[in-house]
Amino acid sequence: MNAPRLRTRKLDIRNGRVDLSHGAGGRAMAQLVDEIFREAFDNPLLDQGNDQAAFDVPAGRMVMSTDGYVISPLFFPGGDIGSLAVHGTINDIAMAGARPLHLAASYIIEESFPLADLQRIALSMGRAARDAGVAIVTGDTKVVERGKGDGVFIATTGIGVVPAGLHLSGDRARPGDRVIVSGCMGDHGVAVMSTRSNLGFETKILSDSAALHGLVAEMVFVAGASLRLLRDPTRGGLATTLNEIARQSGVGFRIEESAIPVRAEVAAACELLGLDPLYVANEGKLVAVVAPAGAEALLAVMRTHPLGRDAAIIGEAIMDEQRFVQMTTSFGGGRVVDWLMGEQLPRIC
């Protein structure tokens, strides 16, 4: 993505479209990078114009994560592919208890994609990064022939630093540990579905896409060693996340349906669409597993943060060689909450 600044006629952002020359490595590509990406992501490391970023790293263990974003539609209530790429990568870093430092971003753009939409995505991405206090310091741009890219795809890599002595991992859940969610389940998936296939709902449902590292920092400060692990329930939702943790830790989970926060409008939309909110993606929520003695204090501090106001204890880890996630339903019955089979919501992130 890095390139020297050029002096030439400005891009026609309003009416122009991406063409193959914008990915060919020449003047047109440099201009696209300069006028769209560099202006949107502006920071000293990016402005050096190198093909990499060199920076000092504070003490602690390094954490790195990479992800790809292919969501359809590109713009949805509460966000877009640009802000989602920033939040999703930051959150993967934050689930290790890390402070995110820098991001790298790679764009794969389809020929004829509108420049105005590309700029809108880049500006959103830059704004999300600045709001989170994280810089996009390097990247790359490629253009593919029309019909081979579906608009734009974004791949991101993030790095962060975990403080000394902190170790959060999916294999650390123990029987008796409490399970806490930071808020209402299913908002992101239903928001995306509301813009797909001309579906509409009487109540506007917004994506929960948000950077969670600020909330995580407060949780780590209060819970300390009693905090076993964190996970963001994205694709596959809460149900798949708990099954992943159960497999890693060799435990089961027993959760209470009545304790799981789900907005009434999300529940109604899921019923209309034949979906289960437990399997619907989230992009601004987390699942925490914490030792029993620290659960109430952790819950209290989460509820003081804007991204944790609706936090709730929803169940506990149990001894179970089968590693099942069992749920007591609102009617007093029971069911096994199994792995997601197939793809409930395609192209959700």
C-alpha cells in the first residue's frame, strides 16, 4: 500500500471507478494509494512510504492475529467492512489480554468498484483505528478483473503486547468456573441480514461492531489471575464459541437460556428468519470464563463500561468427559447446544 506521494490531477472520487491500472504498480496505483488510503489512515509510520513498518515494542509477550473480511453487503446498519476489519482484528488481539499496537491492511479490489465506495470504506477504517488508538502502519493493494472479486475484500494483521504474568488461553477453563457474556447476543448477524435480500424490520437493529480492548483492560485489572480466558463469539455465535472452549479445556458447560441477554427485536427477527440467536455472529461482544471467587467483581466492573452494560453470568463449566454444552431452557427443560452444522449466515464477516 505504501508509495511516494505524486503531484497529478486528483482522482474523480465521485464518478470514478477502480480499473486494472490501479493495481499495476505504476502512477495510477500510487495515486490511488496516496489519495484514498494514505489520507484515510494518516500516521507517521505509514507516511515513511516503505513497504514495511519498523517500530519499537514495549516489554511483554507479543501477540499477533490475522483475519480476512468478505462480508456481504459491504455496508450495513452500524458499520461496514472497513470498521469491521479494524474491530475484528483488534478484538482477536484483545482476547489474549493484550494491548493492540499496530495493524496492517491488504485490499483486494474488483475492477470497476466505485472510488466513492472505496474512499468511504477507507475513511471508516481509518476512523475506527484512530478511535481505538491503533495505527494502520503498512499494507498492500491489489486489483482483480471484473467478476473475480465481488467488490472488495480486506485482509488485516494486528500485533499487540500482553503484560507480564498474564496468561489467558482457551484450555484454562475448570469445573465450577463461571461464564459471563458482555452483552446481548446476535445483534451483528441480524443487522447484516436486515440489509440482505430486501429484508426489513420495524425496529432498526444495529451491528454491535466495536473494539473491546478498553473493556478487556478493565477486566484484567480487576480480575487478575482469576480470569481464565476470553473469546469473542463471532462466526457461529455463542454456541460455537462455548463448544470450542469445551473441546480445548476438556470440560462441559451448563448454561441458562433465561440468563442469556438477547434483544427482543433480535429474538423476533431470528424467529421470523428461522435462526437461533445462540448461533448468530457478534462483533462487539465477548465471553469470559472466570474462577467462581472473581465472578461477581468481574461482572460489576463490566457493567460500568459502555460495552459491558448488559453483561450477565449465564452458566458455569462442569465436569463432562463428553464436553457437551447443555442448556436449561426458559420452559425448564434441557437441550444440548451442539456445534453449528453448515453455514447459518453466509458472508457475515
